[in-house]
Amino acid sequence: MSDAGGLPLEKASQHREQYLSLQRDSLRDPESFWAKIASQLVWHEKWNKVLLWDPPFAQWFVGGTLNASENAVDKHVKSWRKNKAAYLWEGENGERRTITYGEFHREVNRLASVFQNFGLRKGDTVAMYMPLVPEFPIAMLACARLGLPFTVVFSGFSATALAERIQDCQAKIVVTADGGYRRGKILELKTVVDDAVKESPSVKHVVVFRRTGHVVPMIEGRDHWWHELMAKASSYVAPVPVESTHLLYILYTSGTTGKPKGVAHSTGGYLVFAYATQEWVFDAKDDDVYWCTADIGWVTGHTYVVFAPLMHGLTSVIYEGALDYPRPDRWWEIVERYRVSILYTAPTAIRSLMRYGDDLPKQHHLDSLRILGSVGEPINPAAWQWYFDVIGHGRCPIVDTWWQTETGGIMISPSPRLGLVQLKAGSATFPLPGVEADVVDEKGNSLPPSEKGFLVIKRPWPGMFMTLYNDPERYRQVYWTRFPALYYPGDYAMRDAEGYFWLLGRADEVIKVAGHRLGTKEVEDALVSHPSVAEAAVAGKPDPIKGETIVAFVMLRKMAIPSNQLSEELKQHVRKMIGPIAIPESIYFARALPKTRSGKIMRRVIKAVAAGGQIGDLSTLEDDASVDEVRQAIEGLQTAEKTT
Ligand code: WTA
């Protein structure tokens, strides 16, 4: 246990009482609580009902209309912040740009005008496949300005995955770039888009931002250079007020089936929650330099690189490239150069930087830092301590923030703004105001301290997703039937004797590889789509840097012969079907996979074998298979031929 990030312990426990009573108050009358925060945003028409709760569907700020880009940019160009930096951008190749709120506003407007000229109207969807450049948030806000729901696809996904997402939401436009830099190489984004669009008839235009300047094929009439379109665009387009429940974006995420889930976020509720949590957790002031290192392709980037910091008029850093390129002190160099005061990153990044030792961060002035954040997976105490001691010099509280794509914003975290509680390495501490969380057993009964169970959220919150796009039944099924009337995020958790929440990883078939969320079933489906594969079972294996890596057990079809070459081919096949982030680290060729009599793969067994750990007492397996069968299958797996 460490002290509360520089606060004397005594004071931190006073804060706990103060914080918890504030938390309790917020739950007494949550609607007035949220309404008060909502009134800090710019609305065209005020809502007439804060919450319409028709379980499991919530509508927040019903009757209210607003515009996200107006809240994120217009608000600031009317104030002194017009000339304040919205983004300090650094390319991997060393290029630098500063974009003020005034400039940002103009670009957002121009791109909105481009979209208008394409004939896009409120409700039409746009897909994005972008490198980390300022044009990425510009494109998101230009969509929001016109009420065009957008979907961002992380640039580590393949053409097949991109096409699947474009088709699901019927995007009419794709915004991309000629490339982006990653470890000194060019990411060929445009060619991926070309392959995806070939199979996506809904797409009428592709807008290409010139980032690298290398030659890319352009299709006459369909593909347009960003700079050429912008040169002809108007510099002002009136923001289109949309209903609070208007779809702001769809973000596809992995679940327990192969098909990605389109998490659908609202405009009003989402923005209010993003606004509130940014303030509570990061406590940013006007003179802060804030750096959330997440890729905008993931939800952390959507909320905490784009919408929330912009609404608060903050100055954010965006860095395009790899964290250790060209040298492993690149991040520390950036912190020093821009005098970053708030750094928000993922445990996997902390662990990989930790691997390079203490000397590199020590060679840089990191004294500008005042708050450190963590997100994406449980942070192990060793990484926490290193972050606290070596990066934060024992002065900066670590806000370990638990949340997910579906929640829209941070749910459980310390709050430096509202009253920092004493920190414990590895605990996200307490739910934020307005959030009621609990830990329950299989039957949904609240568990006493120190017992591991399932995390649940007991009431709606403004940032919650509205539904799964085009699939409300799946929304109900996945999140609301496990425990009736409780939101089930799919995480294990425990509370300690002092009520602190400890998040203990996924309770379902979702794995986190270097913070990237993937479904085992997704990878299995990809493997099985290869002609040599009859069956596949995939599990996460604990990894000291990435948190987890992917291990695949594959049963080949009769004619196929195990070999290193085939293993490599299967990896390339997964890369093609999903993307490089999903490539299994190892593939084992097994004669059989452990299955129940009803034919379901025994995931618990696969996971245990993948982790190389003890399988445990086989007689307690709840699966309907005989112990002997399972034992045989395990032996089969353990002696499976490994290739690398
Ligand atoms: C995990 C990322 C422990 C969790 C914002 C959750 C965490 C999943 C934490 C969502 C944390 C996220 N401690 N686990 N601080 N933050 N997780 O949708 O399992 O990519 O359900 O959203 O990440 O991942 P997603």
C-alpha cells in the first residue's frame, strides 16, 4: 500500500468519508444530480425529462436538443480560448503541429461543408480508418456537426473487419489517409480501405487525408483528396441540433460471439457523462497539458482524447506513433517537451516501458506531471508502483479507471477533484458519483467483503450505450439477462473490508491483448474459415507485458499436415480476417479438443492448458463430459504439437 499520491494518509481517510457521502448524496436524487451537470452544456432546447427508464433501455435528457461539435468547439471560439491550443500534435517522424481552438473550429466547419456537398444529411453514417493525426478528431466533430453518426475502425483491423463494420452500419463515406507512420514504416491505410470498399456498395465517396505523401491509387469519382475538397469548402456550417438520444457514434467491440457488437452511444447522455467524468477524474485546469495516449480508434480515445477534453477546452497532446520509436524514451521526451501534467495510459504500456529500466525516465524532466491514469485492464501492483515512484516521483496520484466501451466513460476511479481517497495499488477504489456498483454471486446476491464475484451496475447512468446497433435483442441478452435488472459488464470483482473495488479481469470469453479487446470466438471463427482447419479453440495466456497473449489449439482437417509453414499461414489468415492485433502468439495442433457431450468446447480447460497451469479437480467440472474424456483431451492438448 502506498500513500495517497502525496497526501498525508490521515487527510486521505478524511477524504474518503467526504467522498463517500458525496457519492451517497448523488444516488439519493440522481436525476437532479445529473440535470445540474447537464445544464453546464450548451443546449438548443432544454430536456423535459432527465431519464426515461424502460428497462433495459434508457433515454437521457429526453426532449433536449444539442450539438456535440458546438459543445466541443464553438463554445471556445467565443471565448479567450480561441487562440488556445486544442491539440499539440507530434508525428512519429518528428513533425509537429499546434492547432488552436480557432483553427480546429474552422477545419471542422469546412469538413462539415464537404460532407454537406456530398449530400449527406442527419442520420447518414460515416466510417473512419485513420492514423493519429488532428484530422481524425476533426472528422469526428464534422460528422457530429451535421448529426451524422460515425464509426471509427481502429487501424489495426484488416480490410475484412473494416468491410464488416462498414456494411453493418451502411456507411456512405469513408474517411482515411494515404498512410500513417508506425515504427518508421508506412501503414498502408488506403489500400486496406480500397479492399474493404470493394465489398461495400453503400460507400459512395472516400476522403483521403495526405499524411505521408507516398503514391496511393485514387479511383476517379469515388476518391477525393481531403485538401482539395477543403480548399473549396465553406468555413462555417451551422451546427444541426439533434435530439439528446440521437446516435452520436457506433463503436464495434468484441463479445462472446464472432460478430462484433455495435455499441451505440447517444449524444446528450454520453456528452454529459464524458464532461463530468473528465473533470472528476483528471481535475484538469486551463494551464494543464493533458495526454491520453490511447488510439482514437478505441473508446478511450473517443471519450478522453476527443469529446471530453474538447468540451473542457483543454490542451491535449496527440502522438502518432509507437511508444519506443525511435528510442524507448520517446514518451518521456514528449512529456518533457510539452510539459505534460496529466498522463493517461494503459498498464501494458507502463509494463513495456518499465522493461527498459529506470534510467531512461530519469534522463528526462518529468516534474510537470501531477496526475497519472491507467485504463484497459487490471494494473498489477509492480507496474502501479513503478508508475507511481519512477514516473510520478511519488507525488502524483494514480487514477486507476475502470470502464468499458459500453459505459461511455469512467465508472470506478479515484477522484482528485472531488476528494482523493487513499490509494491502493491495483484497486480502482470507489464508483464515481451517480454510479451504483456492486459485487454479486451467481444468483445476483450482493457479496460480503473479500469474496470474488461479478461486478454489476445497479442503475442507469447517462453515458450508458443506448443499445447494440440494429440488435436490441442482443443488447438485452448479453448485458441484462445474466442478472435481471442489473447491468452485467462481464468482469470479476471483489470489494475489500474498506469497500474498495478490485477489478479482477473478464468473466467471459473476452481477452485483452496489449489492451486491445478481442473475443476468443472471433479468432476461432477466423481460424476455422481457413480450409485446413476443422476446429479451433482459443484462450488468453497471461503475459508479463501484454497482459494476455492469444494461444490457439487447432484441429486440422484430414488432409492437412501440421507444420511450421501451416502455422504461419494460419497466422496470416487471422491477420487477413481480423488484423495484426489478433494474431495468435502460438498455435498448437491438437488431435481433439475437450468438449462436452453437447459439443461445447470446455473453455475452462482450454484456458488452464493455455496458461500452463493446474487444471484442478476434474470431478468438479460442471460440463457434461466424463472425467476420463476430459483427461484424455487434456493430454491431447498438452502433447499437441507446438509451432511458433
Ligand atoms: C477491462 C476500455 C481492470 C475490463 C475503456 C473491462 C479494466 C474492459 C480497467 C473494457 C481497469 C478496463 N481495471 N480492468 N482500470 N479498465 N478494464 O471496452 O475487463 O476496451 O470490461 O474499454 O477492460 O474494455 P474496453
